Amino acid sequence: MNLYNWIKELLSMPTPIQVAARQLATAELELLRSETGVEYASSMVTFNKNQIKRLRAYISTKTVEVSE
């Protein structure tokens, strides 16, 4: 592609198909980002539940030891 055609293409109005293709690519990227966020949030919920269970067990064990 020569310089003239490249500049012409750069300055021309995109076709509806080109606009739709760009919007689709953007939507797919946003979906991937959102799914990553969901995976992270789900992992954090699991982490916090496990931490709470572990800490409750620890406190319960230590409370029994202190009262004996």
C-alpha cells in the first residue's frame, strides 16, 4: 500500500461493517475484563470464607485452652 492510499484510508469514513467490527471487538474485550473481575471476586469470597472458618476454629480452640 502506498502512502497516498494509506492516508486516504485513514481519513475516509468507516463503513457500517467496520464500525460494527470495532464495536464487537471492544465488547469482547470488555467481556473478558468483566469475566476476570468475576473470577477475582469469586476467589476473594472463597478466601474470606475460609479465613473466617480458620480464625473461628483458632479462637474456639484458644478459648477452650484458656478456660481449662
